[in-house]
Amino acid sequence: MKTKLFLLGLCCMLSLHLNAQQKKLPKNKAKITASVEKHKADLIKISDEIWAYAETAFEESNSSKLLADYAEKNGFSVERGVAGIPTAFVATYGSGKPVISVLGEFDALPGLSQQATPTKNPTTEGAPGHGCGHNLFGTASLGAAIAIKELMEQGVIKGTIKFFGTPSEEKYFGKIWMVRAGLWDDVDVNISWHPSAKIKADVQSSLALVDFKVEFFGQAAHASADPWNGRSAADALELYTTGINYYREHVKPTVRMHYHIQDAGKVVNVVPDYARLWMRVRDTKRSGMMPVYKRVMKMAEGAAIMADVDYKVSLISGIYEVLVNRTGGEILQKNLELLGPIDYTDEEIAFGKKIQEATQKPQVGMDSTIKPLEATKENPGGGSTDVGDVSWNVANINLSVTTAPKDTPWHSWAVVACGGMSIGHKGMLYASNAMAMTMLDLFTNKKLVEKVKAEYKQRKGDEVYKAIIPEGPPPIPTKTAEYK
């Protein structure tokens, strides 16, 4: 599979076809595009291998090793297994200030196995797949870090570049433990990107989230012969979810509550003595999320009382909303406009339209126009990310780059398909260029660094960051298992 994917990348004779290549780039930014081009075949191969591995939360041993080994091969000093996480690492090059870091994710999602075809076609039914494009995410960020490192080698810039290999974004939110370990304490500015269906400097926040497990413990009995001797844990679970669903009418529109029933009994003729539910609460601000979290925990107690069972609520983890940095967004925006849109072949546009047809979206193909810098919304929608926790500890700049057709449903087979072929590859290489050019601006202009940091301090204000995780080490699994 790995060989096949690599050959596919080579046979496509991939080229970014960036408008920037037809422009007169500033000398050092031209060196960045040359670096990305030089490493292109290796970056595509690494991305495709991570795509094929499709390793889930805290189990990304092969994917992590690929990235860490390539960083080491390119002259970085690599510290593996940081923050008590075997698949987390930090790759460092240079010395002194400024210290600029870039994030790299590489975990997959359960159940999204898919071949690089524009119709749903799992490689292995029920297996994981990169439905959020993290095979591209980590690889592009490493490509950007290498481009900066090569400029340091040439004496063009001074300072320190760090690449953070950050596992388990999709489940346990591994960056929280890395933040708690102080890994960003000496960093001046961090930069991150995410695969998307559009290209933009991302100046919108995300949703704060708390992730927890609710368990009910009752008494088993024969469901027909003597049900009066039983105390049903499933009854408590149903009462709990009913309470949550009634509560939806009485929360603010920015709140999101969703759950997954993981266990409600094994057979129909036994009163179940155990039930378990995985629950999440979100809001646009941590301050709005926490009161809802406290309320739904009380509801678990009420459900247990009504069903005459015991209960337990266990915190899994929780994340902050992203702290926006518009100053950084403005620097990034200029580089996006310098690069221009991505050009696609007729075959790639056709592939995109087939994806849209299969997912019942308008068949308009790819959108790689450079979006103008948006006004930052007070209450944006969308998802959650542990980049938020990083952004409350260091000034952070975010980027989105097209790696799938317009309106593609995220966390789906369609994103997996695009991430394993040239549409995803082009977006990945584009992201490498955009991030490296933005970091170059910061390395060569200390005033820009200070302006980005000043906005971070102003937006953070008096808020004291406190990680929303239980005491003790990260929940590293001992074997592959369902989310529990």
C-alpha cells in the first residue's frame, strides 16, 4: 500500500502551479518555495504513509516515528515521548530568540477507512481513516519547519524553530498535557494550520469543550421472573438523556450538548446493572460552558436517585476556545495573497465534483481563492480543538488551506479520499509555504513579534489558564479499544 501511494504521488507529476511561481517572490521567500519543492517527494511519501497507517488517539507510533525520524534526518534535535506521551515529540533547531513553533497533528478517526477514490469505498471496512486530514497537517508543518531551518543554516535568519508533534487531537486532546508540561513556556509565537475547503487566515475562535463519562451501577435481575428485584442502570441512563434533551430548550444558542451511549445492557431478558454514556458540552467561551457542565453533572445525580442506582461522573478532558490573534492573521494574509490560489488539473476538478455528487453537494469543484481577512465574530460556530489551550499560553496564528472540494462534509470518507491523492498533496505543500513565509517575517522583524505578543496579552487579560484534565498521567491505552 505504501509503495502504491508513493508511486501514485510520483506518477501524478505533482506541481503546485502556484501563481506565486509566476511572480517575482522576495529572495528569501523564493528560497522557502525552493526548499518545499526540494522536499516535495519526501513530504508526499510521508503524508501518504501516515494516511495508510491511519492510527488513532495516542496509538500513532508509526506516524509519529515517520515525522520525528525525518526531522532528525534534516538536522533537528528531537526529544521523543515528551509530557508522558510516547507519540509526542519536539524537534528543535537553532538557538536564542525569537523562538517560533509550529504544530503538527497526525491522528486518524475511527471507522472512516477509505480508498483515494471519489465514491465511498473503504480500504478495510470499519477501520480508521484520516477524516480530518491530519496526515497532511503534521507533514506540512514539518515541511515549513525544515524550510526555516535551512534559512538558519544559510545565515539568513537567527533564532530557534520548534516543531511540535502533537498526538490525539481527535479524542483526548494531547496538547493539554503538553501545555501542562510547560513545552511552550519559552516560545514567542506559535503557528498552526488545518486542512479545509477554503484558504484563509483564520481569525475565528472555536468552541470550548468538556469531555466526560457518566456511569450508572444498579442490580441485575431476571427481566420477567423477578424484575422487582432489579435496579436498572439503563433506566437511569434513559432518564439522564431525557433530562439533557429537555434541557436543550433552556440553554443559550451557542451551547452544544451531545452524547454517545456506549453500554446499556447486553441482553433483553436481564435488568442491566451497568450503563455508560460518553458526554460532551461545548460553548463559544469556557465561562459559558462551565455552568452547563455543572448542571448536567447534577442531572446525573437526579437520574440515579429516580432509578435508585449509584452513579459516577469521570472527567476525560476539556479544552479552551482559541484565543484569536488578528495581528498574526494580517501577517499571514499578506503571504497568502503573495502565493495566490492553487491551480488544479482537469482531473482534480473532476475528482472534486464526483466527491460533491456522492455527498449530494452542488458540483462546483474546488475553491482555492484567497479569502479576505474576516471580521472576528463574537460567537462563531464550528468545532473544538486543543490548539485553543496552546493559544492561551502563547501567541498563536491559524491558517486554513483547501485540501478537499467546496462543502465537503468534514470527518467523513470524502476528506479521507482527498487526503490520499494530489488534491490533498497540493494543499499540504501550499500550507508549508504559507507558514514558512509567515515565520520568516517574524524571524526578520522583531517588532512584528512584539506586536503579535502584545495582542495576545491584551486578549488574554487577567484570565489564569487552568487545564481541564484530571490529575495524573495522560490516558495512554494499553491496547486498541473503543472510546471508553
